[in-house]
Amino acid sequence: MSNICTHYPSGNTDVHDQRLHYTWGDRKTQTPDGPRYRPQIISLHISNAWPYDDRDVIYPVHSENMFAAMRILAESEQYVTVKASDGSVHRIALSHIFYAETVKHAAKLQIHTLDGALTVNKTLSELEKQYPGFFVRIHSGYLLNPAHVTNIRRFAATLSDGTQLPIPEKKYTQVKKLLLHETAEN
């Protein structure tokens, strides 16, 4: 039996006394350096933490109690919680986000991560307000994660995945100062 933290899109977290049953697998992702394998939960079942009872023949408990804490996520990591267009809720580590861009002619945006792009029912302004200090606005249509900027030159920023994002001429000096300030702090 463990205390399980449930993270809600609003930012609230509840702690419940529940049991986790999960199966792990390796997820293959393609990176510029070749394939990379990352552990991923394939299936997860959460149940109430009722003590074992010999009379329970319908739902017997087939697991052992863990007495040592097991940490799946690092505490120091910061996360962004968003609701995707399909209604699913995603909790994405900030270090996995490259940038977010506006979807033209819609109040949606695409968040580009290590695992691909995710379409979200939100605007850039809403994301920026919900997570102040996480992103730098370089353009009316782009927010980027300064941790992934590898190069900034006149009117463009290059990210660690090779993506080049435009920086308007009028905003270039301001964006350059913001990015230099962000990298100096980290």
C-alpha cells in the first residue's frame, strides 16, 4: 500500500492510500543520434488499498507490499499539465518541451516535445500566463524553452533538435537579451 499522488490539470495534487499495479516496457524514439529507448508504463491499474482477506475469491490480492519508497519522477523536475484536443490530460516534463506554436485559424497550439507534437486546446497567451517564467515568447506564434536553444543569430533561434524558429526584426534585440539572461541563470 502506498500514498499515491494524483495531479490535476488545475495544479492541485491529492494524496490517496492506494495500490498501483503496472507493467513496464521500452519505448523506442528516434533522435538525431539514432534510436533511444526509454522506459514507459504500458498498463497501470490503481485500486483501493484494502488489506488481504482469505475470503476474497473474486478479487484476490496478488501483490506484495513495498516498504521502501520508489521514485519514478525526479522531484526537482518542473512539469506542464495540458489537456489535448482528444480530451486526454498530459503532464510533460519541462525539459522535454522544445517549443509551442499557434495552430493557424484555431484557438489551439502544438507543443513540440522529445516524443513528438501534441495539439492542445489552449492559446499561447494562456500557456504563458499559466506557466510564467517557463517559456520565452520570440514571436506572436511561438513560445520556446530557453534550455533547448543552441544558437541565436539575426532573426532566428536554433533548438537542440535542429528546428529553426523565426524572430521578428523588431523583437530580435529583446529576445536575445532574454535568452542570454535565461542561459546565464542556468
